[in-house]
Amino acid sequence: MKALIKISNIRSENDVNRIRTALGAKEGVVACHIKVEKGEVEVVYDRYFINEEKMNDLLEDMGYTKG
């Protein structure tokens, strides 16, 4: 599966690294590509292990705002 998550407060390379590390640590996440200029996180994942809602919750818990 593929998900496109809009995040309104991705500002720096530090944000990119934090998001990539957090998502990459989750079982079922195959890959993620982050576009800072568009505020988008594109995630390829196996829905058997994780779903879009869980990824959104993780990002919100980290302080990122869905936009």
C-alpha cells in the first residue's frame, strides 16, 4: 500500500530525519519519501502490520500537525 500524509510543520532536515527514523522503526513500513517543500510524507507499507491511522497517530505524537 501507499499513503500520502500531509504535514504542515515540516521545516528542516532535522524534521525529515526524525520522521524517517520513527517511521522506519515501525514494522511494516517499507519506504518513506519526504518532500519538505510540499509538506508531504509518502509511505510505502504493508497494511498487515501498520495502517495509515497508526502512522498519523505516530506523527501527531511527535508534534507534527496534519495539514
